[in-house]
Amino acid sequence: MTEQAATGTVTITLDGTNKSTTIKLIDGTIGPSVADIRKLYSDLGIFTYDPGYGGTAACDSKITYIDGDEGILLHRGYPIEQLAEQSTFLEVAHLLLNGELPNAAEKKEFEDGVMRHTMVHEQIRSMYQGFRRDAHPMAVMCGVVGALSAFYHDSLDITNPDHRRISAFRLIAKVPTIAAWAYKYSIGQPFMYPRNDLGYAENFLYMMNAVPAEPYHVNPILARAMDRIMILHADHEQNASTSTVRLSGSTGANPFACIAAGIASLWGPAHGGANEAVLKMLAEIGTVENVKPFLDQVKDKNSHSRLMGFGHRVYKNFDPRAKIMAATCHEVLGELGIKNDPMLDLAIELERIALSDDYFIARKLYPNVDFYSGIILKAMGIPTSMFTVLFAVARTVGWISQWKEMIEDPSQRIGRPRQVYTGAPQRDFVPLDKRG
Ligand code: CMC
């Protein structure tokens, strides 16, 4: 860990003993101070308890900052609103990976570097035949991305900066190809090879939608919208999938395996699977009249249902990405000439009612990035099962940036949380004939 200025200390005394310890506070650039509890066990013989890690900083990072109370998201200091409006996905990728926005020469070099790696080893094509056609594309993603480590042996030495750089390029470049092929396989269409003369998002839309039998022109407004959606998903600090990537990487596992672990973690409906779940939920609600009964159900703890696309562990205010996503949604629907989309109308009404409901107000539950993304993606012709895949494509940049930062941190150790053991105390083995 880089040396931080200690702004203060906290002294903890263990009741009923004469043991005490002084805990240093560490300051980040912005955000709350954190208590450095690393000596707690050696000094007092106790661990901290924080299931879900809601109050625990597991690393220091220069990549992304979130102020959940104010609804602020910064990448390397730049507000997400400015990046979404003025930057491109590959520029943001450079920013996340390397710390700065590229100048013109660096931008070209970076874009060429990524786009030259878009093809996958030809043998990877045959891997798809091993999957059922009705496999969820996230299942295919977990398998094929993890398998990249079986093909690219020349970039697996994580101690070598060149290997790390090439692996990052390979992952950012190949994940869209793998994702688009997962879709093509599910619908029985020929795989489209990447086109390096297209932009990153444009090429992804091309590989998803084109067929070899005829020319295909990607609508530039939709390509720009897709690029923006990717920017909004590029990184989000130490969320579940990023923490999974860091934890996997802390063992020295290769980056392809680590990103496959991140994809698995992203799949769940509480995380990246929420955009798919939002559309299913809207379809189930069906009409505006059903919104109230649906919300009553969500508020009933016994129903175990949630308003998908609402709430966030860190944001206790509007998710800034949700605001940009809502604006992009209107733009995309306008471009596609969709004047009245019943699903969008339903989502707007659902949001309005939820935001004025005491249950959601008291718990500070606001729309998150996934509330509107599904509606845009559906309008763009992306099938529902590909929504989380698209999230994974964009988040690969954040995962590999966080992985690289961790590997380059000299104080990095294997991640290894402790536990409160609540099982049986030590007891003697009982032979089978003596068990009741
Ligand atoms: N609908 C209804 N109630 C909710 C919701 C929701 N979406 N989210 C939280 N709550 C309630 C929860 O029941 C609890 O109530 P109470 O205090 O009465 O027990 C309270 O709000 C606090 O919830 P929590 O479960 O402690 O919050 P958390 O920080 O553990 O969970 C979350 C965060 C995102 C998993 C959760 O809000 C959720 O399940 N949301 C729906 C799924 C979703 O949209 N996920 C996408 C997250 S953004 C994209 C990403 O990062 O992947």
C-alpha cells in the first residue's frame, strides 16, 4: 500500500482486560477516512465482523471514486457525465488502465493496439459446438473467456509488464467477439469475424447483427449510444465482480481466469443480471394499473421479490449513470422512431410511483444503472439474454484495470477473509456402529 498520511487515531480498549490498541486513520484523496485494523488481531486477539463488506475497504485504488450520498461517480477524477458526453469507450479504457486520457498519438496507438487483437484463435470457434444452443450466453462467456488462458500462453506471466499489457489488450479486444459469437451460436447464424476498421461499439453491433450474405451498415447514432452504454458500465469501484477479480488475482491466477471469475459473479440478478431482470419484471407487471399491486408485493418482506433496477449498496441518491441512461433511452427511441413504447411508459410510471412511496424514500432506494438500460438495449434489437453479456463486455475494462493496479501494488497479499465460526466445537470421531 502507498504511504498515506494518518489524520488521527482511534484507541480501542478491550473491556475487562488491560489490553488496548491504537488504530491509525488513513486518508484518501477524497472520501471518508478508514481505520487501519491490521494490528487488531495481534494486539487484541479479535477480528472485525462485516458480512457483505459494507464498511470495509479492502484495497487502495486510484481508479474510481463514488460518493453514494451525493450521487457522484468519478473515473480518475473525471465525472461520469463528462466522460459519457465527451469521450469514447476506448478513451475511457485508456484512462482506467493507464491513469490519464490519451493524447492524439497515444489514442491512436491504444486503439490500434486493442483493435489488432479482436480475432480469437480459430480453434476457439469449435469450442462453441460443445455448448447447447439454448445455453445462456453468460454460461458460454464464463467458459470461453476462461479458456483464453489455454490459448495465449505467451501473455500469462503476470510478473512481466508486457504480458500484462498484452493480456489487457487481448481481453478488451476479444470479449466482444466471444460475446457476439455466443449470440450467433444461440440463433444458428454464422459467426461474423470482427472488422478492425470499425469503432469498438460499432464493431460489436456489426458482429451481432450482420450476416455474410449481405452488406450491413451500423447506424452511427446507435453505435454512439452503445459506446455510451459501455462507458457507463466500464468500472464501478470495488463491486462484487471487481472484488471477485481482485480476490482471484491475489492468488497469482492468470488474468483470463480472473476475468472469467468476474463474469460469473456479474451474472447474478443482484448485480449485472439486474438489467435482464428489469425487463422480465416489466413484462410481468404488464400495465400501469398493475404497478401499485406490484409495489405492495415488493414491500411485503415475505414475498422475497424486489423492485429490480432500484437500490444500490453505495448510492443512497440517484445513481448518476441512471440519469444518463434515461436520457440516452429517449434519444435511442427517438432515433428509432419509437414514439410510444409501452414498456418505457410503464418504467417511467413505476419510477414515479416508487420515488414518491414512503417505503422507497425511507430506504433511499433510487433507480440504478440497470433500470433503463434494458429498455434501450431491447429497442436496439439486443436480445434480453445478451444484456448482462454486454455489461460484461464493458466491465472487462474495469476488471482488468483493477487487476493490473492490484498486481502492480507492492504491498499486495493474497485475499483471505476470516470468519465467526458457529459450528460444533472440537469433538471425537464416532465410529459408524456407535452412531444413533
Ligand atoms: N426493492 C425493494 N426493497 C429493496 C430493494 C429493492 N430493489 N433494494 C433494497 N431494498 C430494501 C431491503 O429489503 C432492505 O429493507 P429493510 O431495511 O426493511 O430490511 C433495505 O432496502 C436495504 O436493503 P439491503 O438488501 O440491505 O441493501 P444492499 O445494499 O444489501 O443491496 C442491492 C443492494 C443492489 C443488491 C439491492 O438494492 C437490490 O437487490 N436491488 C435490486 C437488484 C438491482 O437492481 N441490482 C443492480 C445494482 S446496480 C448494477 C450493479 O452494480 O450490478
